[in-house]
Amino acid sequence: MLKKIQKYSHSRFEEIGYPSKKLENWKFSSSKHLKKYLSNNSDDKDTSIDNHGDEYTLCFMNGEITLESLNKFIYKDDMTILDIDQLSDENICSTSSNFEKEALFHLGLSTIKSGKYFEFKKGSKFDTPIQILNFYSKKNEGLRISSFNIFKLNQGNNISIIEKDVNKGSSSFNLSLNKFICSENTILNHSMMYDDSTESNYLGYNYYELGRNVLLNIDSMNINSTFNKNFIEIDLNKEGSEVKINILNLARNQQHLDNNILMNHNAEHCISFQNVRNILKDRATCVFNGKVIVAAGAQQTDSNQSNKNLLLSQNATAHSNPQLEIYADDVKCGHGSTTGALDKDSIFYLRARGIKESDANNILVKAFAKEILQDFVNDDIRNLSENNLNHWIDG
């Protein structure tokens, strides 16, 4: 099946080509600099993962899972783990019509060496989160590293996944594709952490397919990325499901961050909430491109979008584009967006009480960020995020 998918994706990429700024999803994000990266998902045999994971970790080296981490993975008996090429049901590998239009999604699919399918046994609940460690070891310049993985939750599953990237060596173009299938009465907590000093470029396509009575929490923090563009698409296909997305992005210098979120309310009695905050210094830029589509018949939908951008420099730029498309009449939907600097009255208030101006600024920045961090589901990720925030503020 994989070869069939790759053949189709190759032809689609050849047909579409690299995205231009004429496309809505790429209006404020250039793809020109990504063209120089060539595909190379070869293993780095000299790199050890001994210090990067434990029995709760699945480690992927340059896009492919390591047998070392798979063999010692504590939950492997509670899961079915297959190569995607072993799957016979094409629907499992299918993605959204929105991703179908994305050239770089097809580029990623057409160049992966392999992909993994993880299916959790019915009723499995894990007390300790699964850590997905994406390890990128690059001795050569100009590598494009692609990966594709599918996760399926079955009835009664309560699963937490913490995904982190570790970049070593030269810069690269990391192209990550994930699909999550959540059957009825399941809970999925997906946390993503980005911190990179190799000036690599990240492009992610994360697709979530939700059944009845599913609770999905997505928490993400970006502390250091030269270029980070993340597509998140969620299909709420059955009634009674709830989605919460909390994202905090920190950027300085000329870093560029882009969150592209599409929420498809296809069934009634579903709830979704998006909360994305960006803090920008220097000449950093950010993009929030969020859309909620409420289909005809998706009555009793409750959806809200919130995007707040804090600019710590006159040269920082934020682009915000919250959108609603509503085709049902019994819904409660709203969206809001604010962009601005630190409040001068608040700074004056703190300074009047003997606090230095720099400390007053830091207090307000931390307060702005912690409003979203306090909603992160996982305690360890919340604490790590707060530490990362403090380090970032301190320079």
C-alpha cells in the first residue's frame, strides 16, 4: 500500500509544486528557502539513544523508529505495531481533503522510507505518558527528513503522548506527518515541545479523526525555532466530542512561527476551543490562521477561538486570521484576536512599588504566558514549559 500512496503523492507534488504566497495557507509564510533541502532519511549508525529515552519512550532516528527503543518499550504488549505497508485498509491511511491540496504534505509522503501504525488495545489506560522522541542527527547540510506515523485509539483508551524533537549537527528541513484515529469513548492528550538551536525548519501535518464522546487535548510550546509551521486539522465526526487546543509560541531575532488550525464540526453537540498566544521580540513574525467550519446539521455546537499576540519590539509582526463558517442555526460560536505591546499603566503601577522596569516587563510577560500554561493538561509539561519560559525571558 505504501508504494501506491507514494506514487500518487509524487504525481500530486509534481502537479502542484512548491506553495506560493497566493495560497491562503501560505500567504504569510514563504516556502522558497525549503527548496534547497534534499531528501535523505538514512540512518546515522554512530548515534546512540542511550541518554535520550527510557522504557516509556519511542525514539525515531531521522524519521524511522529505532529497534532499540521498540524492544524495551513497556507498553508494546498493549498495542499492535505494524509497518504502514502491512495495512490493507486504505481508509486508515487517508487524510483530509485540505491536506490533499498541500504540496509539501505530498512531498513528505512520497519521500518517507517507512512508516509505523500503532493501535492501542481496547480499554488500555496508561498512567505514564508515552514519549515520542524525534531525533534528527545531521552530519551534512541540506537534508530533508520526512516521517509518517498513524495512531489508532480504541474504545476506553486513555492515552497521553508527549512529542519532542532533538536536533544535532547541521540544519535540516524536518517534515512530520501524523494521523490520530480516536474511536468512541476515548481520551487523547497530545503535547508537542519544540526547542532547536540548529536553525532547522519544521513543517508538521497533524490530522485527528474523532468518533463519539472523544476528549482531545492538544498542548504545544515553541521556544526556539527558525521556521516552524504546524497544520492541525480535526474532524469531529460524531456527537458529544470535545477538543481543547492550547499553544504558546516564543520567538526572537528573525524566527517565524505559523499555526494553521482547521476545526470541522461535522456532528451535533460538540465543543472546541482554540487558545493560541505568541510573544515576539526583535524582527520575529507569527501567523495564526484558524478556521472553524460548522456543517449543516451540527446543531448545539459550542466553539471559540482566541489569539493574543504580545509584541516586545516595534519590528515584530503578527498576522491573525480567525474565521468562522457556520451552516447550522442553533450554535454558539465566537472568536477574538488582540495584538499589542505591554500595558504602560501596568508597568507604571509596578514601578511605583519599587520594581525595576526590566523586572516589571518580565512579570507582565510571564503573566501573559502563564494564563495559557496553566491550562496544559500534563503537570510535567506545564512545569517544563514554565522553566523554558523563564530561560527565554532571561535570554
